[in-house]
Amino acid sequence: MGSRMEVEGTGVSKPVAVIACAGMTLFYVAIFYAPALILRLQPPRSFKEFMIRRFVCAAVSSVVSAVVCTYILPIGSWDASTLLGVYGIRADHILQAVIFPLTLSSLMYAGSMTMKLLLWLDAWKEDGGSGGCVSSCSIDALKTFIEHVRVCTSNIMFWRNIVVAPLTEELVFRACMISLLLCGGFERYSIIAIFPIFFSLAHLNHFMEVYIQQNRNILKASLVIGLQLGYTVVFGSYASFLLVRTGHLLSPLVAHIFCNYMGLPVVFSRKKGIISLAFVAGAVSFLWFLYPLTQPHLYNAITDDCRCWHGYCSWK
């Protein structure tokens, strides 16, 4: 059945949908302080233990949000496939849900990838740039990659940025909230353009962490957080667009993981103008392919009518 959701009418008022979204945002942030303020646990003995507590809190928040959302939504059938489908969790069209959003997202990092390629070429030239060097460079690159994977997987921040944060945030801020807002009767454009502010505000709890990193300089910390909030609004809109268009939670999840891994896109380089050119070309290509690569029929088996996720008519 693709990603269609069975509902009994709309059933959710706009105020209820907004209040529920605000409540989930507050709960997602507040629960991080539960171990110390509510459970009265001893302070963590290490940074790793501190992060593991946060992982557990994020998981609990996600499950609670999904359960609450399930009871608020007017779901007509309570079988497992329907309940999972409500949140865009599906086993069909997985290849499309991974490849197309990943391709789109990578276009915005054309500048970053060009810079990495130029650095690799510079290193190759320093090693002689001979044909025999290609083999040795390939072996060195493979060894470097393996070591990089080993270092990343042993770093607790890698698990936060690549696994826990994308999974929990996409479930709460995309799957749960967009389901509520759609069933509350909000227009798709409003959901994509305005409501990612909830996702952005949830990152305000990083202020103290950044404040300490910036040697307690409130101006620098505010600038960093301001940039982060702006970036999360833009990304939140993009991730919401992917879910609304595809009805597949895997689409924004893959994009989230990739963007977290890459960080902020490289826009320009003082020494190499080709990086700026690559970024502009990538950005133009991203806009050009944004709609073609997210056409609902690519991600859904329903072709006889245009009804798709949540029973709403898909964009043409």
C-alpha cells in the first residue's frame, strides 16, 4: 500500500497539533536534565557515561513522543504495518529512499568534495605523481580509510552525530510532528517553511556547551548558536520536504546522517576559486533536481491515483 495512512477524517485540531509539537520539543530537551534533577543520579564519572545517559534520554523521549502521537492521531487500523506507515517507517522502495536523497544532499557539498579531491591530488603530487605511485597511494588510502573508520566508531561523538541524533530527531521532529500537522489540516508549504523552528529551538540547549568552548565569551557563543539555529531551520525545512514528498522516513534520515558527517558545506576558498565554482554548480544542480528526484511516484506503489502519505494528494 506504499505509505498511505488510514485515518478516520482529520480528527486533530490545529491548536492540538501545535501544542503537541511544542510539548514534544520541550520534552525532547528537558529529559536530558532528568538524570540529575529528577532521578538524582550521581554526576557521570566520564564524558562517555554522560553521553550514554543522553542517548538513553533521547531514546525514551522518542518512544514517548511516538506513543503519544499514536493516541492523538485518528488512526483507523492498529496493525503493525499501518502504525509504522504512519511514521513513514517502511520496508518498500528502500533503494530509492537512500540513493535519491543522498544524491541530492551530496550536490550541496560539491565544494567540500572538490576541496578534498584537490588535497588528495596535492598529496599525490608530493609523492611523485608517478604511475607506480597510484598503487601505493591506493593502498595508503585504503589503510587511511580503515583507520578512520576505527577512530570514528570508537568516538562517542560519532555515535551521537551519526546514529542517535539522526534517528531520534527524525522520529520526533519529522515523523511524529509532520503526521500531527498534516492531520491538523496545515498546508504542506507551512509545515516545510515554518514548523522546522521547533527543530531549531531544540538545539538551544547547546548554548552552555558552546559558551564554555568559546572561553565564556557570550558574543562569540551567541554568533555560533545563531549560525547553528539558522542552519538547523534550513536543514529542517529540507528534511521535512523530503518526508512530505516521499512519505519515507528513510529519506530525511539518510540526508541527516550525511549532513551531520560532512558538517557545514565549504562555500569558498581564498586560494582556489574552483571550490566556489563547484559549490555554485552543486547548489544549482540541487535546485534543478530537487523536485524530479522527490516525485512521490518514485517512492510509492500507488500509481492509479495520486493519493500518497496520510491520504493527501501528492504534489505534481
